Amino acid sequence: MSASEFDTRAFRQALGCFPTGVAVVTAHTPNGRPIGLTVNSFTSVSLDPPLVLWCLDKRSERYPTYTTSDAFVISILGTAHEEVSSQLARPGAHSLDGISLLPTELGPPALADALAVFECAAHGIHDAGDHAILIGHVLRFARRQAGAPLVFYQGRYGALA
């Protein structure tokens, strides 16, 4: 099959059949301002050492910040975070102004009431087509005992039944 025959839109719709959790990744810009970005590509990589990954579109305005940062924080979102997720999924500067945050030992803030938080040192960046795979070495983590995860499926937010 040639590249011109490949239906990218249909491919994206097929990928949407896989439900994913939703997370926000925060980091500091070079001038020290915290920013956030919604991702649904978060996954675990290794338990020893503790590694996680997420993917970032190379066309993102925030690409230079995240790929040069030595640290980032991943907050796993619950159903109460749908509005925050939508706000940080749109193009733009992705300021965290007006969003409830918690400080972390690492620096970038975590989202308040996140189901889990992972404080990560940058461990590696790998080229992956139009995206980069960012791997983080988990230095600290925390999780809440209760809460329903925010789920993304076929282009819409939802929750587990």
C-alpha cells in the first residue's frame, strides 16, 4: 500500500476504538513558568528502574519546553478533571492559571485531586515519526484511595461503568 492510499483519518478513528486514560503533564518553561499539556499516551515502561512514557506531537508549541526540560510531573485525571483536560488539550500556551495545583518536591506542580501523580526526571527522548516518545524516571509518586478515572474513547470523554 502506498502512502497516498493510506487513509489517515480512518486510521485515527480506528485508534479511537482503544479507550485510554487521560493525564496532564506539567513542566517549567525556560523562564520558570509552569505549563501543562493533556495526553492520553501515558503508559508504564519498567518497574526496575521505574520508568513511564508519554508521547508529544513535534508540531506542538510546547515541544521545545518538554524536550529540553530535565523534569516533568504526570497527573492522572479523574472524572472531575474533564474541563481542565479540555482546556490543556487545545493549542496555545497552556498556562495553569486558574487550575487547582499542588506543589511537588521536583518543581513542576501536580493537579489537585489527581488520582495519581508521578514526579519524573527526564530519562530519554526517542524519535517516533511525527511524535517524540518522552521517558521519565519516576522519583516519587502518590495515589488517592478513591476516584473514578477520566477515560477518552472515540473522541469523547467518559468514565468506567
